[in-house]
Amino acid sequence: MTQMVINIEDASIIPSLKRILNALKGVTVCEGKELDEELSVVAESIEIGYQQARNNKFAGRELTSLDDLVETLRQENEKADGDI
């Protein structure tokens, strides 16, 4: 999936722009807050993954990309949330 960030100075055009973009097949519009939360999760995952990799936590696992690492961390986080 390709993502694009658009900075808009004139907030009055946002409703019209959202209607136009939502009319396009395969396009979704996320609020800035949702985007910030996702970026925060990714940044935190990278930091945690880096620390765990330094401690050899992933020895023997097939993590061929950053996406693999982030997905592994999310799965572990979901398991931890279920234990609470």
C-alpha cells in the first residue's frame, strides 16, 4: 500500500477533498490522529525491535524485513495484552 501525506493550509477545502478522494476506488482517507498513532506504533516497534535484536531475542527466527519484525512485535504485544 502506498501512502501520501497532504498538508492543507485552507481547512475549508477538507470536506470537499475528502468526498473526492473517497469516491476513488481503492483510496481511503485517514484522519491525522490515526496517522500519528500508526507512525507512533511503527516507531515504537522499531525501537523495541532494535533493543531485542541487540539482546539476540530473535535468534533463529526468519525476519527478512522490517515488516516481519513489526508484525512479530505486534503479535507478541497482542499476546501480552491477552494475558492481562
